[in-house]
Amino acid sequence: MRALGRILALLGPFRWRIGLAVVLGALTVGGGVGLMGTAAFLIAAAALQPSIAELQVAIVGVRFFGITRGVFRYLERLVAHRVTLDLLGRLRRWFIEALEPLAPARTVELASADLHRRVVGDVESLQELFVRAVAPSVVAVVVGAAVAWLLGGLDRGLAMAFAVAFAGTAVVVTGGVSVLAAPRRGELVAARQALTSAVADALQGMPELLAFGREGVVADRVRRCSEAAERARSRAARREALGDAGVVAGTHAAVWLVLVLAIPMIGEGTITGVHLAVVCLVVMAAFEAVQPLPAAASSLGEQHAAAERVLAVLDAPAAVVDGAAGEMASEPDPSRPVLELRDVAFAHPGGSGHALDGVDLTVEHGARVAIVGPSGAGKSTLAHLLLRFWDPSSGEIALGGRPLRSWPLERLRSVVGLLPQRVDLFTGSIRDNLLLAAPRATGEQLDAAADRAGLLETVRALPDGWETWIGEQGMRLSGGQRQRLAIARLVLRDPRVVVLDEPSAGLDPATERRVVESLLGLFAGRALVVITHRLAAMELFDEIVVLDRGRIIERGSHHELLAGRGLYARLLRAEVSVWGRPHHS
């Protein structure tokens, strides 16, 4: 249960409110006990036909406990759910803050639906730990002790019998439910996860499924996962029902036990018949505190499984460690090359072989360098190393003469900007997505960045302008508009080193050349590293570096590499044969 212990440690800041919620919960059950006790006294005493004056205290007691029970229940729910919501917020913040250093190196190992399930479903299930397990358990202990003390005022034997029956029911029933739940611990969490993944796959891949006529197969998978989740939920419900039945049986057993012990006391004159009614109903009412425990025991296994799933992500070692936040140069040292890679090698965790091996590269201020090569040559891996999404397995990368590892990540990623091959946009407006790069940017700065990226006219032509809702992943925009929005975001970020990963992928040769020329002009004066397998406008670059199987096999200008008749020349000839004509000068 170490995983749950770590989650419970997060309750520390809420300890006073938790204590208040427990007190209010105990007072609520205590109000029920008081109501049953005074009602029993009133009914039993009234049967003896005393004067109304003798019943006034009981009458007032019934009213008092009836009202206060409702008030305490309301306050207890108010405080408990406020604590629960605050805990949920704290859990989510904790999860996201802990997840951030792991992205993207560790998070790529998980399916997006699985990660979503952990950050939403598993974290939400952990919020029930306080409401369904911690608070009811403490309330049961408090109520049991209070009622035993109250009965001890009449007779120690009665108090002992109640305590044994109360504790025995709590332990036996909750223990039994826990034993029944143990073999299937985490079953419901896993079933829900499988269902979430199946639904996500079906929704995301619907166009392809319809195109290939496979929607029925996926629908069957969703149905099977749904049925499995329903069976898991039904088994959990049966365990809880069995636990509830056990509590009812324990309650009746406790009442019978008290009756057996108390009836002889009437003949002995130790208690009266009125006291007998009060004792029986007080004992019965006290077991209200035990009723939530079987459900808590049944759900505890699911919560433990959820905690393990959450911690399995968070306990993964970070791929990179943030550099010391000490004094850092505001810009790369102009007397040193802006980027230096010295004998850099990198192997993906669990992969076979090196994605990069022995790479040496120098990029001067204002230089334009193209990294080219066939698919799988290690080009995108190099881009990720420059942003420190991963660290090299060996060798060193320096920015402005300082090792990349010594730069604080936030500062590094403001100096080195990346336009990734896959553009990620977020549900919201165009303004929202652009402000990600500079949250304090003014309207004039947004206009300027959009204008430089060729997006401003599009924005002004839209009915809602900057407030246009772009939908999930920007699907309400065209591919070209999404790319220009990503470029505008990079322009607004204003990095000193720009890394472009496949900026013209999927374009026809004429458009591709215009895009590359536009990007070279847009980021003129900055160190520019363009990673591409397409060879458009290569004559405009200061240096071309050819990667193959993780190693640099050629480097030089466009004309030098053509004259060398190596891999670069072969790639260019193959490209010309595909497109039918060269698309470079």
C-alpha cells in the first residue's frame, strides 16, 4: 500500500479541514444515534402514561437531534467535498508538474488515450480516497468509541459486548470484502482503460475505418470492452452488496447480543424497560458508521491500482535534468559558434543501435545549415537533441560555448526555437494558440508576427478574426493555415537559433521552393538549421550536412556535393526522377 501512502501524503495541507470533516461526520452519525435514543425513550416512556412535563426533555431532544443531524450532514458534505475538490486540483497539478520533465521522451512510450486515462480517470478515482475510505474509517472509530463509553455508564458488560460486535463487524465485513476484491484488484481500472482506448481509436481513425469498411470490427471491439467494463462494475457492485448485507447481519447480531445481556438486568433492577429500548436503538443507530466501510474496502483495490498507474508514469526517470538556474548569458556568446556538436551519439531507450553516432557539427551565428538524408537517418533525432528533449548518450552539445546541459530548460527553449514536422495546435481561438509563444504579446505584435508568416490576411478575412475557434488540433483550418499559424508562433517567440523539421513536407516542388525561400528570408540573420529529406533550394544554404544511418557521410555546399557524386547527388537524381524535373536552381 506504499502507493496509496504517497497519495495520502498529499492530504497534509488539508489536515485541519479534514479534521473538521471527520468531526462533522461523527456529529452527523451522533445526531442519528441521539435521535434514535431520544425517540426510543419518548415512545417507551409515553407508554407508561407519565405527565407531559416528564417527556418535555425527550420531545425537545427529538426535535434537536432531528434538526442538528440534517445541519451536520449538510456541513459535513460541504466540507468533505470542498476538501475532495481541492485534493483533486492538487493531484492534477502534481501530476502535470511531475509529468512535464518526462515529456516527450517518456510520454511517447504511452498511447495518448492511456495517458489521458491516467491524468483524468485515475486521478479522479484517487479523489474518492478521502471521501470513501479515510473519513468513514475515522468516523467509525470515533462513533464506536463514543457509544461504547455511553453504554459503559449503564454497564461495562453492555459496553464490551457492543464494542466487540461493532469492531468485529467492521473488521470481518471489510476484511471479507477486501479478500474477495484482491484477486480482481485493478480489474475495473484496466477494463475502463481498454474501453477508453478502443473508443479513442474508433473516433480518431473513423475516416480510415469507413474508407476500408472496417468500422464493424472496431465497433465489436468497443462492444467487447464495454461489456468487460460492465462485468467488472457488476462484480464490484456484488461485493459491495455482500458487504452491506454483512453490516445488516452484524447490526442485528449486536442488537440481539445486547438484548440477551440487558433483559436479565431489568429483573435485577440495574436498568429499566425504557432503558432497554434506548440501548437497543442506540446500538442499531451506531452501525450507520459501519455502513460505508464495505464500499470503501471494495474500491480501495481500484484506488490502489489507480495510484500505481499514476506513479508508474511519475516515477519514470526524467530523460533530461534541468540545468542550474544560475547566471546565464542573455544570448549565445557571439565570439563562439552558436552550436557545437562534438562526437555526439544517441540511442533510443530499448532501441537497437544508435540513431546518431559520432556527429560533429558547428553552426556559426547567422549561418544557414541544411541537414539532409534518407528517412531514418537520424535527422529528427538531432532536432530533439538540440531542444534537449533527450540528452546525448555520449559526446557534448554546446550553445554559445556553454554545454547544453548547463542551460535552464526554459531559457534554452527561448533561445532555440523549433518548428516541428507535426504541428500541434490546441482547442481554442487563433489568438489563444499564438499567445502560447508570448502570453504578454500586444495586438500589434500579434499582427506583425502573423503578417510576417503570411497569416494576417487570412485572419482578417475570417468573420471572428483573431477569436476564430479552430477546433481540436486546428481541424477547422486548412493544412497551409495550420502551418502558417505555427510559423507565426515561432516568429513571435523570436528565438536566436531556429530549427525547422521538415518544413515543406507534403508540398509540390514549386510550392516547396517558395516555402523554403520564404522561411530563409523570414529568419534571416539567425542561425538556421533546416532538417529535411526534400532537396528544394539547397543552393541557398551555407552548408549541407548529409546524414545516413546516424553518421555524417558528406558535408559542403550544394555545388560541391553535386560534384562529389555521393549520396547527396543520388538523392537529388532520385528526386528529379520522381518529380520529372529539378526543383532547384
